[in-house]
Amino acid sequence: MLDRHATLTVAEPRTPYQLTTTPQLWLEVLVDRPYPRDSQEDEQILTYSIPPYLTVEIGDILSVPFGSQVIGGIALRFIENLPPGLEENQIRPVEDVITKGFFPDNYWQLLTKIAQYYATDLITVVRVALPKGLLRSSQRRIRLKPDAIPPGAEVFCTPLSRQILSLLKNQKEGDYSAKYLQEKLKNANYGIRDLVKRGWVESYLEAPKSTNIKLKKAITLLITDFPADLTENQRKIVEILRHQGGEMWLPELVQLAGTKYFKPLIDKGYVVIEDREFLRLSSAIMSRDQPKTLTSSQKQALETIQTLKGGESALLHGVTGSGKTEVYLQAIAPVLAAGKSALVLVPEIGLTPQLTDRFVARFGDRVYVYHSALSEGERYDTWRQMLTGTPQVIIGTRSAIFAPLPHLGMIILDEEHDSSFKQTQLLPTYHARTVAKWRAQLNHCPVILGSATPSLETWLESQDNPCLYLSLPDRIQNRPLPQVEIVDMRRELQRGNRSLFSQSLRSSLETLRDKGEQAILFVSRRGHSTFVSCRSCGYVLECPHCDVSLSYHHTEPGAQELLRCHYCNYGRIHPKQCPECGSPYLKFFGTGTQRVTQELSKEFPHLRCLRFDSDTTRNKNAPRELLKQFTDGEFDVLVGTQMLTKGLDIDRVTLVGVMAADGLLYHSDYRASERAFQTLTQVAGRAGRGEREGKVIIQTYTPEHPVIRAVQTHDYEGFVETELMQREGLNYPPYGSLVLIRFSGLDGEAVQKSAENVAEECVNNFGSDWDILGPAPATIMRVANRYRWQILLKSSGDKADIGGLFRPLKSLVLPKVSMAIDVDPLTIE
Ligand code: ADP
Ligand code: ZN
Ligand code: ZN
């Protein structure tokens, strides 16, 4: 067999000869190349040799040959022996190292662990973690470092290097893509490598081109007094600016001042207008805010947090409005002071602008927002920025758990019970809380889990270790929790009230405006009604692609009446007659947000209502803008779905109405009660956060339901105790653990057969630790024409090697059927 260096020499005649013999190591590289849908992990991981003149470390970004192309890759692992079936002469060398140090310490360990636990391929994990397009080889660029070249030194390098230098020098910025240089000059890479080694040029990855960083004009006041030469209008503008802390977004000033004409002020040097990145608010643009004097329970919580050891996670259990955010802020301050960074995960960025604002008000421009709605370019920029290691606070949603902060000092999950922390539709099906704990262990930092209604998992864990349980039992300034009134809608009907609004809710709404207060109405469904059926024959209008009924959508008189599927978004015009029997009597059942908004305007014409659900907030910035309009008092009532439960803190909201709690209570899922309790408690918590007392009215047809009772008495512990007992009896989480295997495909029989194959294999090979339930069709068997089956596995044993156990099952699945493994599923419907 040829020795490795001899092979190299054959492949690349210009490579300098190398005679040293280091132990033979091969390198596994995760390559970025088109990814066929059903391909296996090992097609993405290729083996390369390391040419002697390159030093490669794990996590380096490389360029490697692939067919006739050069593509990007990440150095994953050194191996001593070639994988079976590969001969040394098939192995090609890594072309070059593009960027070093692109990942913080332990990062690959974390990703590997996720792939293992959630039974997916590493590449799938890499895809959620890294900004898209990171590896595209076309992005590699070469930049001249003119100051690093000693005068006259160029004569000592090869003609090739000199040619590259002269190309670069003739470019205005001294900067070309590597591809361009390679096209211009034969074997340009040798020259580039030589120059990089000398430190005369640098090689870097360029941000993806699609940057659309949101720039917005901001206006800043440069004077502190009122100069005598101001006109009355100019004086008014300066006054507004001063009142707002000296800096504002331009459109906001235009609105307040009623003019767009600032030229004279600019010309005199009194104000300046500049583009600012929308997400990265400058500290000055917000009013600054000082740490508050803590209440005694806040203080106690903070002190305990400061004694937490690396890898420990504590529960901060505080009712809504108890001051959890203030504790986060004061816990983070010393982390930053120690030169480290903090990661704050929240369920939804768009819906919690207030939280972001409070962090910015406290920590200024050390706060960055990182979430999946950022453009590729924004994500990439933020990634690079994070890697610099400057102390900062990253606020983001689920995927921000992958933020590459090198010196991580604390991880916080706010509203840790929220189900959006779990990825369910896409792989890997990771839970950010689980990943946060692993990351905290790898980085020796603590985790703070905050909630008013902790998940049963977190609650149970904190019961085992009381020093990790921090409680804020009261609202700030002893503001009372809102009084909760339960209205039995059956009685309302008996009394002849056929309206959507109970007597009690009606009278509260009537006086709302006079008192200058605001209300939130919670509806569990969007659209108008949940289904439409024929009064004559009972026919229900269904989606042709899914096994569900269509929802009626109708926004305003005169608008098109539509029927829409909430699963696949199929839509059709609402028929005038029953498609089955031709009867014109079609009736709407169930109540969605549109219907509530319509009825409100009909019954309370003086109230200004704003609808807030995924139909009205589809646009990226819409939630923030709609909420701002509401906070600014442009509306009296906010009607919305689930989205309302997350962290709204609006002083003037004194009334919260739940239109029909029943929609939340009845689901086949074992977590339905927990979710209903959390949602109702969170919604209720939106009332009375300001000076005035709040009131919550819950309308229901089953007032005796234990969840409703517990919400009424704010009895979290009572609820949890009963619920845990039931879970324990059935060995459901947090006692036993679950894995759900989901199958789907266009061919119903193939899907069923695949599920049966896999179930049989599980029964035969999984040992006595596992209970195998199913296979069974999913609750809604067909969605968007795809048939869905599932197998539920329950275990009380060790879950360490889930990947090893489940991955081989893939081979039992028929072609064109997809199988997804959901470890610790949150819903099993
Ligand atoms: P939570 O996050 O638990 O819902 P917040 O942190 O939002 O609660 O606090 C509720 C309100 O009380 C906020 O307006 C906050 O500014 C205020 N607050 C919090 N802690 C204090 C404190 N120690 N002193 C005075 N006001 C406080
Ligand atoms: Zn009919
Ligand atoms: Zn559908």
C-alpha cells in the first residue's frame, strides 16, 4: 500500500514534500452538500486526510474536495482507522482551513448529546444550531492585511503569491472571493495558503448575501437647553424628544409632533437622524432603568441564585406579577460584571417586547436578540458577534439555546412550562430546557427556570431538592391576585341569555370605558366558528385533505365568507346550501375570535376591539405593533387566543374574560389538564397588574371541573398534587418517560404496515423496561392527505442510549413513509 504522503504527492504534485511521520489520523468532516430527503447521516459525513502542512482542530470550518467541486465542511472527529470499505487511495486531502474557533468549547459535545438522546443525525442537529448557509464554500473570501506586510518583503515570496498580492492590491478594498482568485490564477490556493501563513492576508467566511437587517431611522437630541432661535414648532419637537429621553424612532416622533420637517433643527446641529438596527436598540433610545430595591422574597431568591453551583438548576416559582423579571435582571448583573454572558430564553419574542425592553433599559447595548425570525444575515452577524466573547445578554426563543457564547455564566428560561420550548414538528424534537441543563453542566453555569405555573417535571425535581426551590409567593406591593369568578353558562341559558356574554361579563364590559380601563377576552380558537353543519341533515363540512371539520371565517360585513382548514390551510367559499341535501339552513357551532369580535361590536358598539391571533399577527412585526396600539389606549378590548397568555403586562387591564373554558379542558391527551391549568392561570394573571384591582370571569359549561376550581382558588399546589398522583398511577411523565414514533405518508396502507413492522420489532427487542402501546392511527388520521399512525412507548428505565435503541428502526419503514421519533413528546394526539 502506498503511504499517505506518497498518495498526496500523486494527487497534488505541487504540495511540498513532507517526511515527518506523525501517527496516521483521518478526519471525519461534516460536509454541506445537497441532502436527499431520506439519506442517512453517513452520507453527510465524509472521511478526508490531513495534509501535513495543515493543522486542523475539531470544529474548524474547512474547504474540502467533493467530486469536481470544493465545498464547505466542519471538522468533526479524528479517527484512527478508515471506515470499512474505504481504501486509502480513495481518500482525498482537506483543501484548507477557512475559519478556526467558530464554536465555543464543548459545543460539539452538546450537539452530539442531542443527536444521541433525540435519536437523530448529527447533521440534523447542526442544521437547527448553526445559521443557515454557514458552510457554503462560495462565501470564503480573502482579504489583504496591508499593514502586516513588511516593506519590500514581497520579493521573497513565490511568483504565485506575488500575483495574488497584486490582484488584491488592485481591488479597492483588497478583498476577493477565494473562488475568483482560483478562477484567475491556476493553483491559487497554494499562494493563498502561503500568504495566510505569513499573515499578509486573512481568509474569512462572508455573511450570506441576503442580509436585510431592519434599519429604522432614529432621531437624537444633541442639546440640553432650549436655544433662543427655536420657532414654536421646533420647540415643541425638542420638548417631545426631551420628554422621551432624548432619542426616539423617527416615525414615532413624526406621529407625536405631527410634522416631518426637521431640516432646520438638523442644520443647526440640534438633532441628528441616523439609521439604527431595529432589533439592536441603542441603550439611549430607551429610558434607562436602575435596579429596584428587592422585596424580602426576591432578595432571598437572589441570594440563593448566587450560591448555585455550575450545572445546578433552580426553580423560581412566582405568581404573575411577583417580580421574577427583576430577579433575573439582578442575577445577570454580576454575571456580566464577571466578564461572562447570559442566555435568556422566552417563549415568543414578538409577544414579549416588554421583557426585551426591560433588559435593554437595564443593560443597554449589551442586549441582543437572537431567534429564528432573523434573516440569515442577521443570524450570521449575531453569531460572529457572540463569538467575540464580550459579556452580553442574548434573549431568544427555543433555538437560541444554541447561541455560541464562549463564556456562558447563566441560562434563564422564562415561563419554563411553555410548550414552545419543545420542537415537535421538525427534527430533532429537542426541548430547550433539557438542552439548557446539559449545556449548563458542560459550561459549569447555573440554570434558572421561572414560572407562575411550573411544569410538573420541574416542580417534582425541585421537591426533591428544596435548596433549588425559590418562591415569590406574592405580587409586588402586595397587589392582590385577581378575583376569579366562575360563570355557569348552562344557567345563563336557562335564564334565557343566549348571547356569548354572561350577565356578569356584560356588566363589567359596560362600565369598562367609563372607568378608563381595558379588558382582554380569551378565546381558544381563531376564526369565526369551529365547524359548520346542516340543520336539516346534520352534514358537517369537512376538509377534503384532512379528517377535520372546516372553520368558518368571516371578518366583517361585506367580506368574503370562507371556510378554512386549520391543519392544512385549505380554503373554500362558504356554500349557500348544504352540499349534501341542498338545505339553506347551515348553522355555525363553536366560537372563534372573529365571532367574539363581531358580537362585541354588535352588543357594545362603544367599545373599540382589537383582534389578536395568528390571522392578524402573521407579519413579523405585527404583534409588537398591535400590542403597542393596545397599550397606548387606542383600543378597549383585546380579543385573542393562546398568544395572549404570554407575558403581557399592561397596567390598565383590569378585566379578563375567558369566553368558554371548555375548549381547553377536553382533549384525549394526558397533559390536557396541566395545559388548561397553565393557560387559564396565565390568562387570569394578565388582570390587575397595575394600581387597580383586577377581575377575571371564566365562562364554562362545567364549573365543577377540578381545573376550573384550582384556577379559581389560585391553588397550584393542590392541582399539582392531584395531577401527580394520577400520572404516577399510570407511569406517565414526570415519573415514566415516553417516546412517540410517528409515521406518515400518502399511502395509508404503507404507513400502517410500517408502523406494524416497527411495533413488532420493539416488542421483540426492547426488553421489559418498555411498554409498547399501539400502533394506532393518530387522533386525526389524515392531515394534508397524509395518513398518520403512531406508536407510544413508555419506560421507567434508563434513557441514556435512546439513539442507539431507536435509530436502527428506520430500516423497517417502507419507501415513501416517513418516521419521526419524538422523545419526551408533549402531545400524543
Ligand atoms: P413577573 O415577571 O413575575 O410577572 P415582574 O418582574 O414583571 O413580574 O414585576 C411586576 C411589576 O413589579 C413590574 O412592573 C416591575 O417593574 C415591578 N417590580 C418588580 N420588582 C419590584 C421591586 N422590588 N420593587 C418595586 N417594583 C418592582
Ligand atoms: Zn343537509
Ligand atoms: Zn385540511
